[in-house]
Amino acid sequence: MEQPAWVVMKFGGTSVASVDRWTTIKAQAEARLEDGERPVVVCSAISGVSDAIEDILSGCASGHPEQALSALRAKHQVLADALGVDLDREIGEDLQEIEDQVRGASLIREVTPRLHARLMAMGERMSTRLGAAFLRQSGVKVTWVDAREHLRASEAPNTPQARAMLSAECDFLPDPELRVAFSRCEGVIITQGFIARNAAGETVLLGRGGSDTSAAYFAAKLQAKRCEIWTDVPGMFTADPRQVPNARVLRALDYNEAQEIATMGAKVLHPRAIPPCRAGQIPINIRCTPKPDLEGTIISAEGAGDGAGVKAISARRGVMLVSMETVGMWQTVGFLADAFAVFKSVGLSIDLVSTSETNVTVSLDPSANTTDPETMTALLEGLSPLCEARIIGNCASISLVGRQIRSLLHQLGAVLGLFEEQRIHLLSQAASDLNLTFVVDEDQADRLVAKLHARLFASRTEDALFGPSWETLFDRAGQPGLHMLEWWIQRKDELLALAEGE
Ligand code: ASP
Ligand code: MG
């Protein structure tokens, strides 16, 4: 039997939050069908819902989740009304179940990882139920599928329970059974991001932001033709457009470059979503739901096919350095092993490392660590027999990302001049040859990123790699002046609601 051309289309939280967005989802899914492709729509929870459920769960510990529960119901009611869908019929039972479970948990004031995962999963369940009902009543043939029936968590031995339940990873080998099962489904398949099942049949989560990863798993298992990630920005950029309005769209990247940009802190695509697509050689296309005509970014094995070059600047704030000074390490055996064992024993993951004869400095990535005072004190105590350790807080790491960065060093001279009056705490050139990273004081980061960006990209003409800037994209779309404000204006209601909830 000839295999259908599967196209996975993932829509993020803001992309499923209004009737306008669902109208775009409908049009895009229908366009795929017209092209003879089979769309698999993977959705996030409505934006703000996963955070709201997390808040409710922390409310359980204090015993007062009522207000947050009614806000959750109200949020879904607003969308259901806009979609013209009956809330009670579609998700009444889900909301009831959340309320029952939360009451139980707030009585005993305890939320287990198991319950946490089960309730968080409701966010994706509810958005897809409302969306499927809307599509169905607009005349689209839809099959609603529970993602947990098809994504199985692969359990590495000795994984702590919280991690196994809340940040699981799944197998993604080609899955002929899934292809058969989906071939039997009618029309547009709609399913949830973020959730899977473990071997015991329990609900697990794929980590915050994990819907992208779900889409990639489905794409790899189906050996899809393409994995589309629909979000609220039109692609990956040369820098974060919220900080650098003239950041340029990157039209094409290879998997390694995209992985590096995603890992270095760009929020457009979850870094865990790239390996499954790379393994299956499936192109990822990042698209913008509010502006569906834009082509976005294509991530594939070829990339822009242009060899070496800096493609993006990323900045990570809140970085902490640990500097370890000792004369004792010179030519001794095992200093790094002993020192790193202390990091391991207090549960800290090291990011960058630079070494000299008398000093080793490492950085701690804020997204991978909890650098609370107790942990840091325990670290310093553990290190004190080995070296003189010192913490340097309030740093930012700024990375220039691109293929074969080593071969470009001679061209970067002028750019490096920008660091002249800056104290560079640490410099690291990735062994993968994909990034060059500087750690500087945090309060210098914005200024440096803007200046570096202006030097490297501002005057580049449009080509196969560099697309238009964020500013021009939004001006061209007839909304001059809105570029930076748009985030706040678009999400005004959410922000006001949040402020009220405080
Ligand atoms: N809803 C989940 C979250 O907010 C997963 C996702 O949207 O990617 O983390
Ligand atoms: Mg996301």
C-alpha cells in the first residue's frame, strides 16, 4: 500500500488561544489535505493554562486553590464561547476531574509527581477537545487521538521519579503500527503535545515546552514528510527580536546550527525537538500562526548550504560562574575529577569550562540548575579542601553561533573590538565548532548584543539565508509602529488577568 505523506503541524499555546487562530489551523490543515498530504495537528494547552495548573498545584500545598480553579474554568469558557462550542459537553468532565483531584490534594496538602503529571495533561486534553469540536462543526472531518496511546516513555534506569514523570523522553524509531493506526483515521488527526505514557500506563510529561518534542516524536515515528512548528513569531532570528528589533529571519539552518541556537536560549523551538527530526531526516518548518503566509525557517540536513558563517547571537542571563583557584592542581592527577565530583554531589550541572594551570572556571546554566544559597554554600564547602573557590554572580553568556566558527576568527577581529572595555570572565569555543561564547557582566549583555548584531548582520542583504528583519516584517504587514508593542498588546488580557491574580 502506498504510504500517505504525513505532515505533523504543531500549534503552540498562543496559536490555539482564539477563534482567529483556530480559523488559521482549519485553513492550513485543509490546504495540506488539498495537496494530498495527511495532517496530524499536535496542540499545546491554551497559553497560560499550563502555568495556571502549576499554580493550582502549588495552591494545594497551602490549601486554597479555589480562585485559581475558577479562573481556569473561565479561561476555557471564553474560548469555547468564541468557538461556538459547548464547554460542558466537550470538557465538563475534565474540569470536574481537575476540581475533584485538586480538592483531594489540598486536603492532604500534597501533590505527588504522578498527580502533577495527570493534571497538567488536562491542559492539552482540553484545548484539543475544544479545537476538534470547532473543526468538526465547521465541516472538517476530524479524528481526535489521545497522544498517550502512541508515545511511550523510554525509562533510563535510576532516573529520579519526578524527572521520569515530569520530563520524560520517548522512543522515536519509525513505527509502522502507528502509520497503520493513523491511516485508518479519517480526515485531520488532532492530538496533544506534552504528554505520553510510561510502561506502567501512567501519564507522564515531556518537560515544560514539550509539545514541540511531541510533534518531533510523531514526525519521526510516522516518517513524516515535514514537521511544522506553528508559533507566534515568524521563525528563528539572528537575535531575540524582543531585544533587537532589526533581528533578521533565518530562512534556512542545518540541524546542528538550529540545535545550537535552540540550546543557547532562543525560545522558538524546544532543543529536544531536533534530534528525532534529524534522525529521520525530516525537515522542520517554523511558521507564524498570526501571519501564515510567511515562509518562516526551514531546518534540514542541507541548511542554507553556504558553509562557514555566524548566523545568530544568543544571550543567556542569570549565569553564575564558579572560579576555582589553586596552585596545587599544576601537573597533579585528578583535580578536575575531584572538583567535578563535588558539583555532582550537590546536584549542579556544569555548562562551560575554561582552564589554566592555576584556575578552572565553570559556568552554571540557570535553566538546568537551582542555584539557591544552600546549594551554593554546600558547593563551596565541598570545594574548600581542594581549592579556593569563588562565586561570580550576575553574569550573562553571549554566544556567536554558526558553522565552523574557528575558521572565521580572523574576520571577527572588528567584532571582538566591541568587548574592549568589557571584562570577559570566561571565553569558550565549543569543541563542536558551532559557537564562540563570552561570559560578561549581566548588565552589559543588552548593549553588547545590540552592538554585535549591528556589526554582523544589520547591513546584510537578503539572500537564501538572511530574510527580512522583524521590523520590516511587521511594517510590511501594515502594522507600522506595532513591532515591539505587539507582544504586550496581543496578550493584554492575559497580562491583566495575571496581574489581578497576584
Ligand atoms: N503546555 C506545555 C507547557 O506550557 C507544553 C507546551 O506548550 O509546549 O509547558
Ligand atoms: Mg513552546
